[in-house]
Amino acid sequence: MINLSHPAPAFSNAEALAIAKEHFGVEGRISSLASERDQNFRIDASDGSIWILKAVNSSEPRDQSDFQTALLHHLEANASDLPVPRLRRSLDGQVLVQVQSSTGEQHCIRMVSWQDGDPLAERERTPAVLQSLGGMLGRLDRAMQGFMHPGALRTFDWDMRAAGLSRQRLKYIDNAEDRALLGRFLDRFEARVAPRLPSLRAAVIHNDANDWNVLVDPDNPAEIAGLIDFGDALHSVLIAEVAVACAYSILDLDDPIGAAVAIVAGFHAEYPLQEQELDLLFDLIAMRLVTSVTLSAQRKDKTDDNPYLAISEAPAWALLRRLDAINPGFATAIFRHACGYDASAGAKAVAGWIKRNNRTFAPVLAQHPATAAKALVPYGDPENAMTVWSAAQQPDQATAWWDGYCAENGIALGIGPWGEERSVYTGPMFESRFIAGERRTRHLGLDLFMAAGTKLFTPIAATVAEVVIEPDPLGYGCLVKLEHAPDGCPPFATLWGHLAHEALTRLRPGDVLQAGDLVGQMGAPAENGGWAPHLHLQLSVDTSLSATAILGVGEARYLPVWGELFPDPANFIGLPRETFQQTGRSREAIVAARRTSLLPNLSISYAEPIKFVRGEGVWLIDDRGRAYLDCFNNVCHLGHAHPDVVRALSWQAGLLNTNTRYLHDNIVTYAERLTATLPGDLAVATFACSGSEANSLMLRMMRAHTGREEAIVLDWAYHGTTQELIELSPYKYKRRGGKGRKPHVYEAAIPDPYRAPSDWPQAEIASRYAESVAEQIEQMRRAGKAPGLFLAESIPSVAGQVFLPDGYLKEVYAMVRAAGGICAADEVQVGFGRVGSHWWAFETQGVVPDIVTMGKPIGNGHPMAAVVTTREIAASFNNGMEYFNTFGGNPVSCAVGLAVLDVIERDNLRQNALETGNYLLQRFEEMKARHAVIGDVRGQGLFLGVELVTDRKTREPATEIARAINNGARERGILMGTEGPHDNILKLRPPMIFSRANADYLIDVLEDTFTAVLANQ
């Protein structure tokens, strides 16, 4: 090892100038420069050039002097653009000359070019110049790849690998607290750093980029102009290069870690650092400072207080004290993030796993927070009364304000967002340890505000790690740390703060909790740290952090890093992103704009309209982040935004969309797949864009085939929005704005088994209702007419989810066909497997129509429709007039249609509809036994109706109760509808993916709603 205590050379200025002239032919003015072990002189030559004459310490082995010259030669040959000194050969062609001093010692003498620039120590250390320094060191070390010299294989006190030797110098530190401080860094180095150094990349490095050896361009202070003094160069761990530069460049700065980040990022951009190197960087920075202060202490009595040694001692001690207060893991996370790595290994994998799997998690509250009416707690507003009371440690007043706000606005759950800037953090515990003079103000958890005593459940399985009490005012109170190790995910922890103290006696470290198990209860202010009752929930991807070490509030400057270490728990508990940020116009503004720009008779659901911004499966999410269980919008047959449908649509739309006059695979493939689901002779398909278009096209086919106009429809039927379909829709023409029944339309009674006359035998109900159709045919006959069409929904929908009596369609179809008419099944609402047992609802009646019309669910929300008929009718329609629909059957729509069929078949959704529908029927029957207002429960698959009556004997419609229950369900997060001539039937037609769990949730909400509504009757 080099003897660092050997005295430096002692040539006078005159002697040094004589050496320069004799050996290098350089004359001029000379001045001495500071140095640690060697002796340096500046010579301003008479020709205007500037040189450095270095007299090497006599204790330095010759191979090491040769090494430095070889290194400079290597850089000149391989990195001529680097701003480093260039060698000047002696008059006899040597790069090193031997000179004897007046004391008789032999010294190697080297001359190198002067590097222009101001020492970094004398310039402002901006992020830009520090990044430039890192970049320059990265280019330097990249250029030295592959370079080796025997003299580089040395070790001395400044070798980072020898930093542990500083322990031997602790005896020179007089102050006991300072010795303890250094001891803590040494303990960490010996335990976790030194054993890992041999596995790191090693190379020849400069090893002394202190702020006196780094030169800044005086004309461009953001750029490094040079690097000098390769006297400490050696073969060592590569990351030491960065650590040394950081150790000196971050002295006396308000944000030393932030300054180090600039160097790290600059180096990484030129010469990528590895994760295992960054994991040790914080400790290596500290150990460079430990080495510096202990060497300085050792040499004080031997060097007469050499100012070169002492120049950075006081700032080094100050920085060491600051680093001692910083969690090394947090600093390491900042370094890793700056280089594009996970802030902690596996951080992004944890967040990704949660996002992919959170639909399977148990709710954190008894009611899933996504379904609750929510509002943001106003801690982001420093002037709000709740914020002011909380900061003043007046939790009762803060609670009273919030409770009043919730009562006035119908809020069930308060949310405190992750990352929010808050002024409530007033205690000394919130002072930043990273940035001098700043406070930690950014919330790194997610707050849920409800009443004290609210129970809290773990969404996934967990092991209890800690249960502690944090007593500080505005602290956590009772604090629980859980650890999670789900399959396919790196382990992570959750922190549950502000709990009631009961958890302290109920939970023990090592306890295993299953998903949905109780974690604790929201604590009252007396035990939760002095806050309005709430849960502070936080994730930590670093499970080694203790409960109290997990950073609950962080600096704004490092929020992206904290976001990886402590991910936003919103996904963990399933909070929609709309909870935190609204986009677009307000609800009121949209209503006003509709009145101005849209038809006035375009209706809006509910007295308080909902603005939906996103759909996901069986859920619709409004602009405030509330998720509603959609039991009504049957258009999204497979669930909202089904990924297979979205993928098929976007892929084909990005490739080609055109019309049916050109050949394309999709339309014929889809026609083949669709007709294969239909029975009998239903083999010819054509396509349109809506159910109304499909039914209008069906009418054209009927007229072409029969030559007739007359049509029989069922009372209260609805078949579309065009005028000719309004004329076939009693639901429209018999109500406000309607013009009554047209002469070519014949109206048969609704075959409603529930409202069949009580004296009708059960076995005759179908025939008795079919007589109404026979009467219409007879009426036509008497007028010299005959039916062209019998049109009915296979399950009349707006008529009240009416399930036709068994055998009804067989009788009706037979008599219509006998009279020369055709029979059409409107499957726009009930087709595509909704009934579960069959693809098409008409199949449950054992009939085969002549024409089937389809829409709504066919495209899962994409506007498309279809008509399927027999070859005979298709031939009649082929009467010379071309049929063309610009958009009907286009490649995109057919790709969507194929995706819908694929999903129904692949995911066995018909079976799901059957099983879940049967389960719902059972649950509704159980409700019927408890609530006399339920007169009838009917349904098949996922098409269901619950008819409400004021009296089961008279079957008087309970219209107002039905409306109240519909609105009450909406208030509780359920979307359904009311239908029927008296609007007294609860209508449910959820997506085909509706699960038993969804069914249970629906029933639970309806039970609460029935109880609340009926209590007010």
C-alpha cells in the first residue's frame, strides 16, 4: 500500500523552473499549486503555452508513475476529445525524467498540458454542470474499458475497497459522537457493502474527481471544461468513480442527494450503471467522506495542518451528519429511478400485478369503495375549515365540518388522494431530511374517511408483520403493517394507520389473514393520532422497512420516486381513477348544452342525471368515480369495453373499412357463423346498423314476399324509431304524441300469464291469448284482407318482460301462416344467448320464424344489426331493386360481430346466463316471500322482471313504489329500469358476464331499497 504520510517533494520555484528548462525546454513564469502527496507547478511559458510540472512523491513506486503516463497515452489515442491533460515529452523523448532533490531523494518528473477552466469548487454547482460532470466521467471510463497496466493494480487509503481501514483511524477522532457516527457507516459498509464489492464491475478509474480537479468552462458554466490530476487513478470498482465525484460535489448543498442524482444520470447516459452498483452508491459516497475525515484526523499532527487535507473537512462532517439522518434505501431508490430502474427491485411488477388482478380482491370496506358516493376531503385546500382545524390539532371540529358536508351532499365516503399537496403537516416530524429548509408535504398514502369504528378488511391474504402505537401528535396512532406474498408477484407490504387500539390486542406478528379478514377499525381522534376518523392506507414495495420507517409524507421533488416505492393504493382497493380527476363539462353544463343543441324530446334518465365516462365489465363509472352495477344496458352484451371486441374493432379499423360492393372475408365468414346458430331454413343474412333498420328491412321483405301491408302486433310492443315502425309500436302510438293505430295495423292482446283472467285454466292460457290473434285475422277477412306479417318480440320487453305462455307462438304462427302471412321474431333485445338455454328466445317456444331481426347485443355496443331469413323470402326480395346499405356489413362491424360470437362460445356465456339467471330467480322468490309488494317474479337466463303490486289479489300496479325503488336502487349504485303499461315492473337485463357475486350484490342493495321505500309508504 502507498505510504500517504510520506512528505511531499520540496523543490523551490527556481529549482522547478530549472528542471523544466533543462529537461523539457520550457521557460517562463512559475507558480506553485496545492497538492496532497506530490508537488505541482504552473509554468506560463514564454511562447504563451501553459504547462504543469509534477514532481512525484519519492515513495511512489516507478510502475505507478509509468501507469499514469500509460493511462494518459491511452486516452490521447482513444479519446482525443476528452478534456484531460496531454503529456509533453522531454527533450530526449521521455515522458518521465528522474531528478534528485536537494535532500537526495529521487523523483519522477512529468510535464502535462494546462487545462483551462475554473475549479468546480469556485463555481455554482448547478444540476446542469453536475450532469455534465457525470457525463464526462462516463465518457472517460468508457474510453478506459480494456486498458490495464501493472501499476494500476495497487491499493491505498483512497481505494474504495480499502474504506473499511478507516476503522483503524477512529482513534484519531476526539469527539465520541463523531466516532459513533463514523462507526455506523463503517458497520453498514462491513456488513452489506464490502462483501458485495468483488461482484461488481472493476476497471481503471480516475478516482479523484473532487471539485478542485474538475474544471468548469468559464464561458459556459453548465459545461465541464476539464479533468486533471490522475495521481489517484487505479483499478477498482467502477461505481467508485461516481461515488468519489458525488462525495465532493454535493458538499454544502441544500439537496445533496438531488445533486448526486445529476451526476449519476449524466454518467449513466454515457456509460450505463448496473442495478447492483447503484444499490451500493449511497454507502460508497458516505465511505469516501469517512475516509477523508479519518485521514485528515490522522495526519493533522504530521502535516502541520496541510490546508489541502483540511479544506473539505468541515463540509464533509456536515454532510456525513445529514447522510446519517437519511434512509439509505430512499436515497438508493432515487438513484435507481434516475437511471430508469425500478426505485426498488420489483416495484413496477407489484403495481402491474395489482392492476391486473384487483378485480378479484375483497373489498376493503363492507361496501366496496368504488360503489360508494364519494368526495375528496379538502386537505388540498389550505384555507378550508377542515384543513385549518386539523393542522391546529382540533380533530373534533374537523370531524364536525366533514360530517356536515357529507350530510348535505349525500356523501358516504371521503377520499384523501395519494400525492396530494397538504398544509396540515405542521409538526417537526415533517421536516425534510433530504432538502434543507423544506417540509414534506405530499401525501404518500390513500385516506378513507368514515365514522370511527368502521371496519377495515384486507383485500388479499396477508401476514401481520407489526402492530405498533405511534404516539406523536398528528402521527399514526395505532399502526398495522401487513406483508403480502401473492403468487406471481414480488412481496410487498401494506400500512394501515390511524386505527383503533383494539387491533393491538387482537393481532400478533405472524398472524395469517385471508382475503376479506378484519384488519382493524377506524380509530377515534383520541387514539388515531388526533385526526378526523379515517384510514391511512399505504403500499410499500420494500418489505424491509419497519412500519414507522415507511414514509407517509414525502417531498414534492421526489414524488415520482415515492410513487414507485409507495404506489398509489387506489388500484389496490379498486377506486376508479375518476374519483380524483374529472374531465370535460360538468353535468349541469351538459344538460344546458343538450337543451340548446339537441332535440328537446331526447330524454334523460333520472331526476338527477348521471354522467358516465367509462364502462368496465358489468360496471359503469360516472365522472366522480362512482361505479354503478349495470343491470339494464343490454347493448353491451359481453360487458362494457370488452377487450376482445375492442381489439377486433381497432385492428380492423386500422387496416380497412369499406362497403359491401367490394369482396372481403369478414362479411361472408360472419354470415356463415351467424346463420349456423339459427334453426330450420333461416340461412340468408344481411346487415344494417340498428335494430330499427333491421325491422324496416324486414318489412320490405315481407311486402315483397306477400304483397301485403297488414301486420299483427302485440299491444304495448315497440319495434323501432322510424315512422313505419312507430306505426307498428303501440307503446309509441298509444302514448303521448302518438297518432293512434293505423288501419293496416292490427293489435292483439299482450299474452301475459300473470295478468290472465283468473278463471282461465292454466293449460288454456296460451290458446286463450292466441284467440286474440285469430280475432285480428278474422277482422281482416271480413274486410277482404289477410295478414302479411305477425311481428312480436320473442319476449315482449317494454310490455313488462312478458314471458309468453308455453305453446303460444306455435298456435299463432300456424294460424298466421295458414292465412298466407309470414312470422317475424324481433330478437333485438333478447337474442344472442341471453335466455341461456338457447341462442334465440323464440326457440324456447319450439318455433322457427320466417324472418329474425337482430340488433343491440350483436355488436356489444358497436352500431350494427342483422336480418336473417329463408331462401324463399330472400328470392322474393330479389325483385330487381338493388339492396345496398353504406355501412351495413362493413369489415369493421363484421369483425366486431365475429368477436362477440367468439366470446359467447369460448366463455360459455349462455351457460353463465342460465345459471346466474336461475340463481337470481331463486333470490327474487325469496324476496317475494318477504315483501308482499312483489306480485310476480319472472325471467329466463339474464332477462328478468319483478312486478310490483299494491295488492296481490287485485294485482293493482304499484307504479309509484316501482319508481321509488328504481330511483332508490340508483342512489345505492344499481342501474335498472321500470317497464310495462303501468310502469310497475322492475326490468333487469345485465351483461352476460354477470356473476353470482354480482347477483348477491344486486339482491343486497334491492333488499335495503325495498326496506327503505316500504317504510315510507
